[in-house]
Amino acid sequence: MAYLTLSDLTFAYQGAATPALTGCSLSVGEGEFLLVVGRSGCGKTTLLRCLKPALAPHGVTAGEVVFAGTPIGELSPYDAATLIGFVGQDPERQTVCDTVFAEIAFGLEAVGVEGTLIPGRVAEAADFLGIAHLASRKISELSGGEKQLVNLASALALRPRLLLLDEPVTRLDPPAKLRFLSAVRRVNEEAGVTVILAGHDTEELFPVVDRVVLMDAGRIVSALPPRAFVKGAAGEALAFLPTVPRVFRSAEGTGEPPLSVREGRAWLKEILGENTATATDGGAPNETDAAQKKPELLSARDVWFRYGKDEPDVVANLTCSLGSGEILSVVGPNGAGKTTLLKLLAGILRPFAGSIRYEGKKGLPKPGRGGIAYLPQNPALLFARDTAREELSEMTAGTPDGDERIADVTSRLYLDGILDAHPYDISGGEQTRLAIAKLLLLSPRVLLLDEPTAGLDPVAKNELRDLLRELAKTGCGVVVATHDLAFAAEISDRVATFFRATLASSSDTRRFFSGNRFYTTQAVRLTRDLLPVSLTSEEAVAALQERTGGAR
């Protein structure tokens, strides 16, 4: 019997020309774990919010949602608050208290749980997620991953039976992402909580979810077990496959598709037999060789920075450079200092010691066209107009080819459908694409991007990859601070790790990822010691075809 039922659910925002959801029908069993995928703006967030009464969007709703035998609109305020938990994508925007204990207890106090019971409920949730040691810590002192676990604990303390997760790991570094998803899996398996997770990052989820729900233009297209989804994926749906099943499909594999790295390696070994070889880096150039190829465009020399006189150093004795036409990716844990580095390079922050140089000279160019453009983690900070169209038009004011350039970037970043929408009324992924479009219209010499793939669906991510490559060919230097290792592997000339207030390692992209055991891509994990080192699924397929002559 279905635990949650959506029957022809349709929803339209006030004043919208088209519905955000159209005829969505879905039955979810108690204890199921569902993954919802689809293009940015397809309705994933709207769908999840329609399942949480307190967060339901304002607009016109038709159809029915029944939870545990009760229409969701008829749930009592207490049941709606406690039985249905929700965790969003931005850890910073979900906390309201100063300390971890107070944050987890806040929801319990709000729904009127007896005071003597609250410490036990807080302790249970914190212990279950392994964060009891953080109870007395200030929220402001936590990493992004720790904050997201606190948000999850706050939801679990209310003892929900349905947990809704809206892109919960998009802003987390890889280790934090794994810890969070491991916690969610335990919640589902050990506590029997029904979980519906919407997201674009599917690498770790296909092996553990029960079904994958595909949405397109506000409609539920399919709801299939992961292996069935892999077998039937076609067109844009292929982009939502994790690396291992994507390699399987691209290589025209037969039989049951592998979902995890472990299953993928077993499949490769079966195909290759004795025809395996230890992977090598193929003589990849080292850091010095890569840096010497391009003239220096932007650099930091012996830079130090802290946010307060008595605060610890966020950047310490850091030296780095960016060549003309070079793409440098900076990776590292939440809170390491990547954003601070970008702000220093952009001139938003000034170093306490050391210097930032542009084209070999101290000082930076004036803000504006042909200079340095910076994308913050929160792209909404760049918006001040009433429509997306106006946001773009202000960037080309006074230029003769403005309309043509806007049309080109709008098409390339799939913005046509939101041009008349308010920038705050579009999805997170659409906000990111709009913000990037604004910056590209400035024709920058240096582009600094802070988590540019957060909220982007795989199709939009591929388009951004191609745009950055084209931009680099014109001589623009690009620095990307990112947790998306696969994206970094695809676009970068060099990759550097931010660790202990400085860049601890910097090397050619192939050498960087092939030399790492843990901080690397799924394709490297899949092919290590079986095929020549492959950073991406495309490289893995090419290496497999070369080794086997196309036989599967």
C-alpha cells in the first residue's frame, strides 16, 4: 500500500504563464528511498515543497497529495511539522540559533515538546549522526558539511516519517558529501524513514536508492529502479547517469549494468580478462612545464590574510599564478579559504601582507568590461533588476552588438524560458546560469568562479564546460573554486589543493587526479590498474575500446 500518493498534482505560481507542475502522479511505499533528477527548473524543488505544508509555494494547486492516509492539506500543524522533515541545499540559510544544541532543540521547542524530553531527543539525533561532540560548538565555527549534518539532526529530532532533501550536498566538499549521504542512508535503512532526494549529483546515489524519478518540464516522466533507468535512458536522460553506468552504456555493455565502482571494476575485469595493464600518467607535464607555457596574467605573491587582528590566518604565505588562457581549479574542504582567495584575486579583499599582481604589475584593473569578473557562491548577490532580461541588458548598455551577444549567451546557457521572470523567482541552477551569463557579457580578461556548478544540471554543466574552454582560447584566464572534481578534471589545465591556509599542491590536471587515491574522480577509481588512467567517462570508454577492439 502506498505511503505517499500524488494524484494528478498540478501547480502554477501566481502570475506564471505556464504551470511549474503538470499532472504529476506518483506512489511511494513506506521506507522507500527515491532520487529525483531532471533539468534545472523542471520542478524538482516545487514538487518537494508541495509535500511540506509549511514550505508549500504560493499559487494555484490542483490534484491531490495523500500522506499516510490523510490529504496533506488536512494534516494538523503538529503532524505536518514533525512527520515531514525538509533539508535544503544551502547550509547557511537553514540555521537560526547560535549553538548546535540550541539549533537541534529549536524545532522541538517550536512544536511544544515537553522541556524535560528535549535533551534526550537532541542527544539521540546527534549520536545517531555522529555529531554529539559538536553539541556545545557555535554554528559559526562549523564547516559546511557539519552544518548540513546539524540541519539533518534538527529534522530527525522531530522523528519524521518522510524526509525531503533538496540538493542537500551541492555545496559540500567530497568527504562531507559522503558523510552526509551515509547518514541519510542509515536514516532510511535503520530508522525506516521514507526519503525523497532531489539532486544533480548522482554518483553515490544510484547504488543505494530504490527508484530514480525523472522529471521534465514539470512532469514526472518515469519512476524506475536504478538499473532499469540505466537501461532505458535516452537523449538528455543519459547525462544524469553516474560515471560507472555511463561508461557501461557508452561502451555498449551487455547484461545487468553496474552501478558502483566495485561493480564497474568487476565488469571491466570480466571484459578484459588478462588484458589489463597498470595505469600510468602517460608522462604528463609537471607543474613547472604547465606554468611556463602561458604568460602570467594574474598572480599572488607571499600573500597573508586574516579577517580580524586576533583571528587565525585564512591565507598564509600564499603564492600562485594564472596564465593567459589558463584554467586553474582550486579544490579543498569547506572552510579552507578558497572563497577568500578568490576575493583577494578579485580585489574585494586586500591582503595584510604580500601583493596581487595583474600582468606583472601591482594593483588590479578597474571593475567593468575587459577586467576581472567574480561569481560569488550566492549568485543572487549579482541581481538588482526586476527581470532576467534587464539583468543581461544592463551589461551590454552602450555596445553596438549587445542584442546579438545577449541572444548568443541566452541560447548557450538555456535562459530563453526565464528572461521575463524575476531573478529571485527562478531555481538555484537558473540563477547560477543567469549570473554567469552576466559576467560573460563583460568580456572579462580574468574570470573567477566560486562553485559555478552548484545547482547546475549535467546538461547545463557540459555547456558551461564548453563555454569556459572557448573563453580560455581567447586568452581569458579562469580560476574555479569547486567541490566538483569531475568538472575540474574536464576543464582544468592545472588543479591545486587549498589546505592549511595555502595551496598545498598544484600540478597538471592528469598528474593531480591520477596521483590521488581518494580526492579523485569516479573514472580514475573505475579504471585504476585496469586501463590507462582515465579522468572522465569519455576517456574510460576510449581506453576500453582501444584495449578490446570494441568487443564487449
